[in-house]
Amino acid sequence: MNYSIIEFILNQKLEQSLALEFYNNPNHGGSDFWQERAIKYHPKLKEIESVKNPKKFLNKYISEYYIANKKEIDFLSNEVRKNFKDKETAYFLLVNKIFGGYPWPKNKYIGYFSIFDFCPRFLDSGEFQVFIYDNKENQLFTIFHEMLHFIFYDYAQKTFPEILGNIDTDSGVFWDLAEMFNTVIQSTEEFIELHGEINNMGYPDHNLILPKAKEIWSKEKNIFNWINQMIKVLEIK
């Protein structure tokens, strides 16, 4: 079985950098990440609208939050590690089955704990974030979701190089394709058994095409055929 290692750690500097990035660019896939995934859990951040230096304000808030809540953050971080460990083998076995033994592009990945619910992934470095204040089901969903991106993008680019080899992976139709794949796969009974039922899965902008994406998977249950047909549905050229 193809298997990768995930190391979970804290990274305050990354946290500060990403908070500023999502404050400046909040809209993704029809969702306002700043309002829904930062302000919702940290209402004090509303004050950022009246400060002269948003970066300085965010850095100070995050630094002080880490210090004031160190014990809680450490405890919740260890809970994430433990919960993932319980499902790790079953997850990799399932992904191996879906991708027909296709190898993971990296042997090691890094999951950064976060006090925000942004949960971005970085394809080149194999890094992602997981929200420590989420419930167990959503944390597992996030880990599985971001890891799926790493193998899906690699498989799609190398299997369909002329169409997907050189287009943007952070926005546009390839991003749409990857997000819909995850929503389709993580809605299956096998994934629900791993991370539980997840409410409001996927992005609002994909709601019109998602039923077709699910229909194709239910008929094919084959990663190559699914991508091949979805390229046509999304008119990727």
C-alpha cells in the first residue's frame, strides 16, 4: 500500500500571514472566509476595520491569543493527532483503492494547527491547516480533504497533461474540478464511515454542477473516467 506520513505542528508565523491574506482576500467559491471562518470565532477581530495597521493588529491578536490559551491549544492539538491516528490506516487504504494504487507525490506532509477555520492547502510543499476548535468529525474531514487534494492534483496533471498539466490549481476550472471531486468522494458511504456525516459540504458556486458530478461517479466509480467526463462537463480545454 502507498503510504505517507503526516506531521502535525503549530506555526504562529504562518497563522499570522494567512490571517492577513484572508482578511485582504476573503471570497472563495461563493463564501466569505473572513466573516464565516475568522470573525465567527474571534469577534474581537471586528475592530480591525478601525485600525491603521491591520497586519500589526492581527499579529498582536494572534500572538497574545497563543500565549493566553497555550494549554487549551496544546490539548486540542494532541486530540487531533490522536483522532487521526485512529483512522489513518483505513484512510490510506481507501485512497489507495480509489486511485488504483497511484503513489502519493510526497512521503511526508505537514498539517498546521490553526485557531481559524481557513484550512488552506499548499500543493508544492505538501502543507495544510486544520482548525483546532472544530469538532472531531470536521477535523477528520479537513485532514482527509486536504490530503485528497495532494494526490488528486498530481494524478490529474500527470494523467491528463495536455489539458490539466499547466493550468491554475488555486482558482478557475481545475480548482472547481478538484473541489467537486472531494465533495463527491467524501459524500460516499465509505468516507462517511471514516469522518461521519458532514453538513454543508462543498462550495455554493458548485451546487448546479455537483449533482452531475455525483451521478458520473455513481455510474463509473473510476477516477480516470470521472475526470475525463468532468473535463467535458466543465468544458476544460
